[in-house]
Amino acid sequence: MTAREPVCHEEVCVTCSDEAVPVTVVRLLEDGMAEVDTGRGREEVSVALVEAAAGDTVLVHAKEAIAVVARVVAGEVTT
């Protein structure tokens, strides 16, 4: 390991120290943004990197959706 490489311990990155969290997309907004339900309230996050729709569960890290983990299609949840 060189001095330039970050050191990560116990699967937690030292550069950000937090994890992606699952949230539910409430509605899509303009400019690649979405309103999501965090379970504690609603927030706006970017969905520019994923193909999300209202009802989908996405993983969000640093206000950016990085993956769709469950999709609602015709009232049924798929993964």
C-alpha cells in the first residue's frame, strides 16, 4: 500500500464514512432529481445515474441514487 491509497477499515471508507441507504421514490422532478421518502421525511436527491420511477426503492449515497434495488411494475415489486 502506498501513502496515496486511502485506508478503509471494516468495510467503511475513510473518505466518506457513511453508507448508502434505501429510500422510496415518491415522484420524479425536473433535471434528474426526485422526491424520496426516507422513512423520516422527504428529501430531494439526484437520480441522474439510475433509471428510477415513482415507487422504486433506490440506494442513495451523498444525495445521489446509485442503484435501483426494487422496482414497482404494474403494482408488483421486482428486484
